[in-house]
Amino acid sequence: MNKLPAELKDMVCSFLTPYQLRPVRLVSKAFYQAAALHYKVPRIFLFNHPNSLKELDNITSHPVYRDDITTIIIDPTSIPKMKDQHDCVRNIPAVWRVPRWEDFAPPPQEIFNGVDRVLQLFYAALGATYMYDKAWDDAILSESQVETTWQTHNEVQSYQESTNVSAVICSKLQLAFNCCPKLRHIVLTSDHPKYSAGSNKKQSIFENVILGTDSEQPKPQPRIGLDDILPVAHAGSWPVETLTIYNIELRKWTSQTVILWDLLHLRALNDIGHFHTALFDIMNVAPNLKTLWVRTNSLDDDIPSWGGILRNIHLAHLEELFFEYIYFDKDNLVGFLVRHASSLRSLAMREVVISGGWPGLLRSLGHQLPNLNKVSLDFLTGQQANYVAWYKDSFMIDAESFLLHGGHLPVEQFIRKRYENDFHNPDRLVRIQMDIPPGL
């Protein structure tokens, strides 16, 4: 990176510093393209913040960089609501060591009595004030910085409450499609792993704003629906190949007339309840899906919902399938997998519960998935005596081999009850990683 000419060094990572965008005096077009392959990240972020909208406008209007955008990552979530500066201080992360007055306030007046009651009150208030002021010496932020943080947080909170986030996202998404010819991937998310590009970007956009909260109050849910993301097609073609939905509650899609011919990869990893309908709506209009990842947040009452989905969906080109934390009826799942046997190449399941148990599922699937070349099973449970128990890795390894190569039906092997909550036990370690590819 340091060997690049100065005019490119500042610009080639422009997505991290969009306000510095300016016409680039290229050494040569070929040199720029070669440098961009190694140093330029072809994605843009869209947050519920005016600075993010301005950043997206700058990038999509740039004559060079907009041509390389392939991915847009949308986070429509709102910041936690706070009533006043004291509420703001209460929600500042504890590691910042910002003192809270209620931790130093003098005792209630009722406990003081006698002729010198007023004097006792005075000394108690004086001592509390002294200790409170002294605590600021160890704080990461000064009192003026806390005041600035509250003012900034209040301004962003007011903006979000007065903005129709659905309309803004739909408008900016259309702008991105119109200006970025290579845009093919949408990520809709509310979470960004610590130290990730998304986390760093969000911190830079929401400068001096409290993004998390130490309290247990629920975070505001984004006011967004599938209509705001998918039917950008009404303005023309919708060339999106990959749609990733990660921990976002979506309103139901109301206009199911558009067929998403180009959508090849759908990854819906949601810890949000009642996501079945939205997921079914997307799958039902995406006949060319090759990749399907699904994670839910609850095993309760899933059988009726998933039974309808499994029975009514047929994806002729499905190659990669991943299910996590779902309760399936055995016959419905067997029927779904066998129906896709001609195209299915990769199968992964984690914390999936089968009515009737895993041996029954394996017995029904034996030799019926001839094109599988990869099977991954993780954190499976079964019925041992009168209680639910975790399977050992050895059983899951044998089950994977059985689905790939046939042979003898695996013998159930369970972790001993006393080891089930020992997460250092080899049988309780994660065996498979289903990570979102960078930028997707």
C-alpha cells in the first residue's frame, strides 16, 4: 500500500473516507484497475443516519468508484431512545467509567434527625459532591464530552423519529442500482461482529452516539418491510443475485407479483420470531435459487409452519442447503430433500430437531441423495430414555458418512448428562462454520 502513488493511496480505500472523494488524476487506467483489485473494497454501507446518506450519495456519484460496487449493506436499525442526559449517562458503557450521580447521591433526608439535622444534611451533600467530582478523574470522557455525546445522540434520535426509514432506504437503493452497474448483493442486517468492517463503519458514522445500551430495555425495531427491499424491480430489472437477511424483523411482502429470476443465493439467519411468512414469500418468487440458508430463533411450534413451506417449495437448481435451530417433521423434511436430490450438493444442519428422531431420518434418506459431496452436522439432539440428550461427535461423523457413502446405519451415542454444559468438552465444540462470505 505504501508503494502506491500518493494520489492513489488516499483514494483507493475511498469507501472508508468518502468525504475525501475528488476527481482522481490516474497514472493510468490499467494501474488503477490493478491497484483496485487488491486495495479497494467493493461495498457500500447504508445506515439510518444523515451522514450515511451523504456518504452513499458521494460514492454513487463518483465517476470511477461507483463502477466497482458489488454489495450494499443496509442497517435500518435505530439507536436506543433516551429521555435526558442522565438517561444517556446510565447507558454509557461501564468500561468508560463515567460516574452516575445516583451512585454518589447522599442518603434520604428521613434518616437524619436531631438538632444538627441540617448540618448532617450539609456534610452528606458536600461529601457526595466531592466523591462524585473526584470520580470524574478516572472517567474516559470529560463532563463536556458527555454533554456533547448527549446532544449528538439527541439530534440523531430526533432525526430517526422524524424520518420514514422505509422510504429513504427504497430511494437510496434505487439510486445505487441506477449508478452502480455491478451491484448484485444486498445484506440487510442489525448486527455487526466486533471489529468487523461493518462495526468500524457504524462507529465512524455514529460518532459520539451511544449505539449499545447496558439496560434491558428493548431496542427499537426497524420500520421496514420486504416491499422496501425487493420490489425495486418495479423501476426495471432487479439484478440482485445474493440476499442476506441477518436479525431483521420484516413486515410481510404485499406485492407478490414480481419474479426474482436473478436471485441465486438467499441467506436468512434470523433470531427474530415468526419469520416463516417472509421467508416463504421470497422463496416462492425465486425459482432459480442455488443457495438456501435458514436459521430461526425458536424450536416451538415450528412443525406446522415449516411443514407447509417444505411441501410447497420446489427449487430446481438448489445446490447448497443449511438449516439451524428448526424443528422439522421427519416426513416433510425427507420429502423436501428427496425432491431436490438431483441438484443438492451440500447439506448442513445445526441444532435441528426431528420428530421421530435422527435414526428414522437417516434410515429414510439412505441412498436417496446420490449427488451430495458435502454433509455437515453439528449440535444435534436425540431422545435418550426419557430426556433429550446431545449426540457425540462420533455419531454425527458416522451420520455424515452414511449420507455420503451409505453403509451401516449409525449407532446413537450421547454425551453424558454431566458433560452437556461443559463447553470445553470436545463434543461440545463447534464442528462446522457457516460464515457469511466477506461483503455478503
